[in-house]
Amino acid sequence: MHRYDPQARISIALKITIVNQFYPPDISPTARLAASLAEHRAALDDRVTVIGGQGYLGSGQSHARICPKQNVDEQKVSWRSETESDSNIHVHRLWTPKSGKRTLVHRCLDYFAFYFLACLTIARLPKQDVVVCMTTPPLIAGAGILHKLIHRTTRVILWNMDCYPEVAERSGIIRSGGLIDRLWKWMNLVIGSQLDHVVCLDDAMQQIINARPRADQIPKSVIPNWEPLAEFPLREVKHIEKQVQPPFTILYSGNMGHGHCFTAMLSAARLLLEKESSIRFVMTGGGIQSSKIQQRIKDERLTNITFMGYVSTRELRDIQSQSHCALITLKDSMLGCMSPSKLHASLAMGLPIVYLGPAGSSVDETISHFGCGVSLRNGDVNGFVSAMETLAKSPHLQQRYSDAARRSFESNYCDQKNLKSFDAVINATAVISDRLEISRDAA
């Protein structure tokens, strides 16, 4: 793993492009992260371009932009995209069919539209110093490589949110060793050979990247995702802690996709009902498994589970403030393939973490290091129920976990710390680009 001096800065403003299908007002975690990085670099006087889609906005509700600084002027441009200018940030919002995530076909329609228009857009941009590509859609780093082929001194950073094709392969969407799998891995090899840096979210993810052919030739860093410290003032979190009332509430918020396992949670809810426990669950968000979860809740009459679906950020904060702990799940097969983003806001709110998943994940290591909750393995229903009953009966233990959760957020998962780490990667990569340009000019 490469480490850079967080204080490193270069003397000129950089031209930076961030590529991700989601960008505010979409409420997805990657949209918020892309906006956070864009606004931070713009505040450093860099000229930031964002290539993003129109998003889904959760359940169709309207949500405000994250951290809007000025009124945004919009104008229609070719291929039905929109261009927005906000201070030093220039956003190309590309048209997509908005087919949604109901099936793989619907998802691929949006992906292919975004691929095509993103490549057209980035090819028309003037030379960028650094292009930061996320992984929605998968392989979108190819757009950054296209710009690098046109402008050879551009540097490309892959901000790896999920590992593909490993996610698709391990969730059964594609066959391991099949044609799609082999083609995907070949494209990873081609794109990877042109990358200048890879940012992974945790050590387990870096191990998967390192296992790929020729991956040892690519510099890598581990930078966890984050939440803005300013959105979670400590005084408000402390005020909320004093107001949380019974019954003991376990919150699951966020994605219910292929990477998460809900069998133990639903079985535990059934067992708690049979024991006439007052412990209850609240679920927000959605995903490929959400309809099956709702059907099971209905069929088994799990009245201690409230399923709320997608909610706005403000609504989620209200729900978090009324919850006693946060539940995070991860399938064993997904270790390293993804890193649950719901961890960071939960820690920021001072919520104790209850984890059901494999050892060695970022969540498991955070709990082990900071003592901010309970880490259990998938399938341990009795252990889960016992841990929740113990926690529900012990306000002192809840407070201890809560204080540790907040400490871990401030030291490891807030923007003020992790954006500096990202600055070090961008600046060091841009310095390499600058030196290459000087050497070419000298030649």
C-alpha cells in the first residue's frame, strides 16, 4: 500500500474530473461522496468537472441538493444532457432511461446509456490533470482511460466502491469462469494496465484487487468512506442520546442488495415475538431483496418489524435519533467485494453497531478496534437475540458503545480526516503527471 504525505500540495490549480453515475440530488452514498470530494477540491481552487447521471432520487421523492452553495444555472446541451455550473464545479448531468434496478436488464439499460454518453462527454473535455472514476457503473474507469489515450499526461485514479466481476459472480448473477466472467476480467486487466492509482475502502478489498493479474504494478491506498463532520455536530448527537425512549429499537438502513444477508435478522424477529419481547426493528432503504423481505414480514406476521422503504436524509436522521443501535449485515462471500457505507453515518450518530457478517470486514475491525458494538457471524440467531436482550437491559453498555462509536467516526470516518488522505493521493498523482509533462516539453 502506498502512503503519501497528507500535507503535500502542488502550486497550481488542478483540473479534476469525477465520473460516477450518481450525483446529488440523488441520495445514494456514492452520490454524496462524489459531491463531498468535488466540493472539497473546488474549495482548494481546483477546477472540478463532474460527469454524472440524473439518478433515481430513492422512491421518487424530491430531495434537496447536498450542500448547495449557489443557485445553479442549467442549459440544455446535446444528447439530452444538462450542464450545471456551481462555483468551481461544472456538472455534466447525462440523460439515462431511469429504468431502475428492478431487473438486471433494467439496470443494464441505464448502465449502457451512461457508458456511451460519459465517453462522448469526457472525450470532448479539454485535458484534465486527474480523472477520478468510481465504480457505478462497473468498468466506467474505461471513460477515464479514454481521456488518457487522448491526453497522455492525464492521470486516472480508480475509486473502488465495489469489486466487479466478483460481486456479480459471488451473488450468482454470472457464472464463474463463464464467457461474461472471462470477458469482464479481461476488461479489468486492460483498464487496470492504464490506471495510475487505486483507492480501496478497506484491507479486505485491497486483498481482492491485489489478487488480480498484474495488480501489483498499480499503486494502491486504503481510504475508508466518510460522512461530513459538520452534518453531525457532537452537541446534537449528545442531545439526541438523552431523548431516546423505549422500546429498544434496532435500525437497518440502506441497501438490501445481493451483498447483504437478512436470514438471521428475520429469524431473530420471529424468536423475539415468540418470547413476547418489546424489542423492535425498523428498516429503511431498498434493493433487490426488499420485496422478498416485505413478503416474509407479511407472511410470518412479524409485527415487530416496521418497513419504511426509501426515506430522505432528514427523515433518516430523525429515525436514527429514535433508534438504540444500528444493524449492519454482509454475506460471507462478499468480504472485500464491498464495504457497507451505512457504518459511517451510524457511527456519526453515536449508534452502537450490531454486525452480522464475516470476520475481517471493515465493520468487524471497527468494532474490534474501538469496542463500539457487537460482531457476530451469519446464522447465529441465538447469539444475536441474546446480544440484543443484553444491550436492551443495559443503558450503561449502550452509552459505552455509543461513546466509542462517535470516537471511531471522528478518528477514522469523517471528511476532515479522509479528504486529507484523498488529497495526498490526488496531489502525488498529479505531481507525477506534471513531471511527465515537463520531461516531454524538454524533449
